Amino acid sequence: MEIVERESEQIEGRECTKIDIDYLYLPLANSVKRELDSLHPLSAGCTIHRVPESLRQLDEKAFKPRIVSIGPIHHGRQELKAMEKYKRRYLADFLQRTEVSLVEFIKVIKEKEEMVRNCYAESIELNSDDFVKMILMDGIFIIEVLLRNIMEEIPISDRVFSHPYIIHDINDDMYLLENQLPFFILEDLFTRANIDISSDKDDNKLSIHEMTHEFTRFHWGFLGIENHFEKSNYLSVKHLVHFLRISMKPYSGIESEKRPKILTTPSVTQLKKAGVKFKLGSTSNLFALKFKNGILEIPQLNIYLLAFEQCQCNDNLLSDYVILMNYLVNTPKDVELLVRHEIVENPLGDNSRVSTLFHKLVEQITFDAYYFHFSSLAEDLNKYCKAPWHKWKAILKQDYFKTPWTTVSVIAAIVLLVLTLIQTFCDVINLMQVRIV
């Protein structure tokens, strides 16, 4: 800095040239250049991102791992360090399963280190050795979890699978968007291990895809994941969250329609007033909503599933589902009705928080009005609500036939009214006959 100041004083004493002025700005230019050189290179292979802050504010806990970190984004967090010793134990057990040396697995990761780094949307402040070690520990941990999930006998010393709440939390953490490893590195490590794990159906070796499908189906089966595994569907899988998204097969009865006439639906409370009945869906598929003969079937919804809106999806099925549910559960009263029919599980306890959560989620969604997967359902619900007869029938049932006593009272009143009319009619006839005589 002193040298620059001296040079500046010398320049002030004579006529400045363009070269002199450029020389003054050279330190700043070098500083900016160093910052440019340190930029994380952008890659088309970037598949793992942080959850947008606007969505994180909806429910901070829903996006953070509770027990185990996978990958660099949450690596080193103090509250997750207790699980690191289990990762080391799982690595030791894994090495006993295979004849391949530890060095060989390190080489597998080292050769693809740049590819793995490029899968993350932000630069990773770990040197090469620490990065490779982290990927090794986390990758083998995931593979061991998948292996133990299909084993008939789990070692008594396994403190992960022997405690249901621990494996439940690990399962949740493994499918968080910020807690991912590229799937190709899991595949490479498992292929290199050459572990002979056979399927119950045949003697063929299980692939990492088949083991992941079995684990996903076991823990997330209520999403409508099929038992049948089709490997061709998973050839371009990016990570476990993407694997789950692929596994959530679209309901066969849903087809997007061009330019829907109606994009909104009445709320649950409005539908009830129009006589619509609600029923827990018979299928576990999240999207299999049906409306027939005045009965709306809705599969059970756990509100924390909405975290999957962060997945990189090629279709807008989940977004359309959130939009539809936002219209249905417009108020806490709507949520209360669905909770009563066991359609909504509400771990938050407060019904207003559920309806508010849907409203806020919709604010984050980019809606394509040209295609809407539930347009036919929305149209049917609106038509039903507009029919006067349905409203009149609903009013009779809800206001006059609520209980056996009110039903008896209404019937008695109707009978009395009929008898009164008959009596009046008879009196009129008698009166007319008297006049004629």
C-alpha cells in the first residue's frame, strides 16, 4: 500500500499518462480477478441444491436432518456428529463383506471427485482428502443401510435397526433434498464391492437400484409405490429424492387436459353444504382422488410429504395436487372435516397451521394453467355444487335429519300437515255439499 502511495505522489508531480493510471488500479483489478478465479464452475450435472429460503421459512425442521448428515451441505453439524461413529462401524462391516480393499474404494471416488463436486449447486469448502473421506463414509453408510434392510437377520449389536425410531429418523434424513449423494457414486461403489446378494425370487444378484426400490417401497409405500420394479425407469436417477419421485407412479386415472374450463374447486365446507360426502381413499396413491355419486374419495395425506415439492420434476403433478388441496382446505374448518374422516393426519395439531401451510406453498408454485391434472375433478365438483336439488337435499339432511329425534319430529310434523290438509279438504267438500242441497 505504501509503495502505491509513493507511486501516486510521484505521478502527482508530473503529467499522468494512461499507463500510470492503469498502474494505480492494478491491485484492485488483481483482487477482483482472484475472486473470479475462485468461482465454483457451473455444470450441467448440478442436481443437488439447497431448499429456497422462502420455503424453508414455512417449516425449518422439515428440511433439516435430525440424526445423520449425508453429503457436504450439513456435514460437520455438531448435533449430527454422534452418528459419525456408526458410519465408521458400518464401513468396517462393509469391508468384511467384500474382498476389495479400502484403497480401491477410495480410488473409485477419487477418479470421479470432480463429477461429484459438480453435482452440488455451491462450492464445497473441503480439501480433496476430506471430501473423498466424507463421500466414502456417507456412501458406504447408505449402501449398508440398504443391505441390512433386505437381510433376514440383523446383528444384535446393530443399534440403528434395533431401535425403530432411529431407523425411522435415518430414513427421513436420507430423503431430504439437502442430504443427498449423486446416485452414480453409490452405484460405482456397490459395483466395485461385488457383493453377492441374491433376490428371493431368483438367484440373480440384486442391483443397487433393486435394493433402493425395496427400501423406498418399505418406508414410503403409502405413496402408492408398486411392488414391481422396472429398472429402465431408473437409469437416469440423480439421487434418492429423485428415486422416490420416480417411484411415485402417477395415478392411471389422471391425464392432463389442455385449457381446462375450471381451475378452482369449492372448499370442503362448501362441498359438505352441497351434500358431498367424504371418504378415505381405498388406494395409497396420493393422487388418486375420485368423485362419484356424490362421494369424494381422498387418499390419506401426511402434510410433511409436501417437502417433495422441492424435487426436480419434469411434470407438475405434485404442484397441481397442492393447488387442488389448497382450494379444498381453505379454512381450519375444512381441515377439521378431513381430520374427522381420517383423510388428513395432522401432527401439527393446529388445523389453522395446515390450511396456512397450503396457502403459503401455493405462493411458491409456478402454475401452468394450460395443463391441469385435476381439471375434470374440479369441473365435476363445481357442477354438483351448482345443482339446486343437491343443496336442498343436503339442507334437509343436515338441518332436519341430523338425529333420530329430529327425524321423528320432522316425520310427525309432515304427517300432521298431511292430516290437516286432508281434514281441510274434507271440510271444504262437506261445505260445498251443504250449499248444493
